[in-house]
Amino acid sequence: DTGVSQDPRHKITKRGQNVTFRCDPISEHNRLYWYRQTLGQGPEFLTYFQNEAQLEKSRLLSDRFSAERPKGSFSTLEIQRTEQGDSAMYLCASGQDGGKPQHFGDGTRLSIL
Amino acid sequence: AQTVTQSQPEMSVQEAETVTLSCTYDTSESNYYLFWYKQPPSRQMILVIRQEAYKQQNATENRFSVNFQKAAKSFSLKISDSQLGDTAMYFCAFPAGGGKLIFGQGTELSVKP
């Protein structure tokens, strides 16, 4: 169990630029989740995959956001034309069905200048 | 809609003392799980304890235990013999459809020497 890894840890970019984050889940986990967390708040669900299928997207996920999980392994989250309001910590978690707890990565902190 | 509420934004406790963090939730489901997660400053979110709703016995993990009151939809976390390393944000979480977690607002716990 090598844990969930996310890259990069920090991303600073100018408003209007595109950014992409990567998440490598625990290998035997079939589910992968993306959350967004702003300062002092609990994480909010964005989207999740079961294997390679994206099964649910939150209303928080505007058209500027897209996520993929090719081959059911790692996942990427892309934000196009970033806005100030996109500044947050983006957390990835992986897990399995049956009520088992999710395992979280360290997160990617996005700062929009 | 399923909701999770943590009514204590901040709490503090003296080292070696006991502290209880509160959480209430709302769901129409009869069988579910509940989790407490810990997020130390600038560190990864980790699972503290898990409770299965169909089990009447309260879960316990070393110094951490829960008081689960299903009828009242209450799920509090008790930390005994508090240690400096327990300083963190604590989140109560409920897995909704697809396993996505719904988090409370969090309680910031400070353990003072």
C-alpha cells in the first residue's frame, strides 16, 4: 500500500491559464474521487470514477472542469481558463465499495494570481 | 438531502484530558457508515474511526471512541488522554450515493501543553 499520490503539491498560475492535476490511487482501489476544499471548510465532492467510468459530477464542476481516468488507473483533473474562485485545495481519494473508508492524497493547492 | 453538521468550529483541551467533538447528520437510509477523519495542519487527511449504523456497539480505536445515537442521528467523537499530536481539524463524514463523502464543516482542535 503505497498510498494515494497527487502531483503537483502546489500550483501557482495566472488567471485565465489552464492547469492539470494528477492523482495516482491505491492500485487495488476501483473508485477514485475528487474533492475541493477551501480554507477552514470541509471538502466538497466534485466527481468520482468507478474504474474508467465517470459516474457522477457535482454541480460544482462547471464546464471549465474536466476529469479523466483512462484505463481505470491514474486520474487527471483539468481546469480551463482559471478564475480567482478556483483557488483551493484539490483532494483526491481512492476507495472500494462496501462502506470501506477512502484514502486521501496530500492534495494539490492551487493559487490563482 | 443528506447533510452533516458540526456545531463546534473550534475547541481546545489540555494535554492528557478528554474532549468530545459533536456531529449530527440527516439521512433517510437505514443502513450506512459514518466516519471521523483527522486533517493535521498542512498534512494528509486520515481516517480516525468508522461506525457501521447497524451495529449497536460504539466503535473504539485506542484513545478514540464514538457515541453513536442512531435515533437522534448523532455521532460524537471522544478523544481520551489527549496528546499534542491530536491537534488537527476533525471532520465528520457520511458516505452518500456512490460512496462520495459528505463532510461537516469541521472542528479545529487544539491540544495545549
